Amino acid sequence: MDLLSINPGLIFWTILTFIALMVILRLVAWKPLLAMLEEREKTIRDSLEQAKQAREEAEKMMAQHREMLAKARHEMAAIIEKAQRDAEQRRADILARAHREAEDKARQFGAELERQKRAAVREIKEQSVDLIVAAASRLVQSSLDDERHKKLVRGYLDDLKAIPPPK
């Protein structure tokens, strides 16, 4: 048999087999293959749509996250600012209270000094009276002339003048 020779019977059976195979494939395999391809195409299309929706949703969530983060930063700054104002106010209040307490202590100290000064003056006056009474009793007990009497009273008065007056 020669490879380059044409055999009409072989050509006929080859064409007939090819057509039969095509008919069988069309009936048996083509419809399921097309259905499977369409199903696969639909699945891919749905997956792409879901991916697109998921991406859009993720972008929305990222935008919300950024907004929440910005809001949280703003609130944090406001809280810090308020805390600083409160701390400054408390410091001012503490300083004012310390000044008031210092002024109160100074007034109390001044009042105590004034009271002690009055007590000292009162004591000096009482001692003066005692001295005058003692001097008078000496004058009465001794018979002095007018000149000695005047000299003694002047001495007692000079002693009183040596005591500084209260301020």
C-alpha cells in the first residue's frame, strides 16, 4: 500500500465516522459541556460581582474607620485640652486659697500682736498706778516739804516717760 495513494472507501468511512462522532458528541457531550461552561461563566461572573461588592464595602468601612479615627483624635485632643484647663484652674484655686490662708494667718498674727500690746499697756498702766500709789503712800508716811514732794513725783513721772508709748 502506498501512502500517497487515495483510497475512496477509506475517505468515505473516515467522513462517516467523523459525522457520527460529531452527532454523538453533540447529543451526549456538547450540551453538558455548554451547560457546564455557562455554569462556570455564571459562577465567575457572580464571583467578580461579589468581589466588587466586597471591595466597595471594604472601602466604605475604611472611610468609616478613618472618620472614627479622626473623631477619636479630636475627642482625645479635647479631653487633653480640658484636663489642662482643669489643672490650671485647680492650680489657680490652690494658689488663691494659699494666699487667703496666708493673709488670714497674717491678720491673726497682727490681732494677736495687738492683743499682746494692749495687755502689755494694761500691765504697764497697772504698774504705774501701783508705783503712784506706792509713791503717794511714801509721801503721806513721811513728812516732806513741798520741794521734796515735787522732786519725788517728778522722778516717778520721768520713770514713766522712759517707758515707750504703745503704737
